[in-house]
Amino acid sequence: MLRTIVMGSCISVQGILERTLPDGRLVVRVGQTLFTGLPVLGRG
């Protein structure tokens, strides 16, 4: 599943969801690199 996360105040990363951490952060994969950050909540 493709997910977008925010790292810091102005950097966002979109990648394949790898896992959810106990504190609510997500780990996403872009190529061979893993990024960790807070999920971007969609409007609904």
C-alpha cells in the first residue's frame, strides 16, 4: 500500500508501507531505503 509520511516540518516521503511502529509512526520503503515518520492524514 502506498503511504505518505512527514519527516520533520517540511519533508514528506511517499513509498510502500513496510510496518507501523508502536508509537504510531510508519516505516515506508523507497527503492532500497527505509524512511520513518508520521502519517499524513487524508481528508474525508
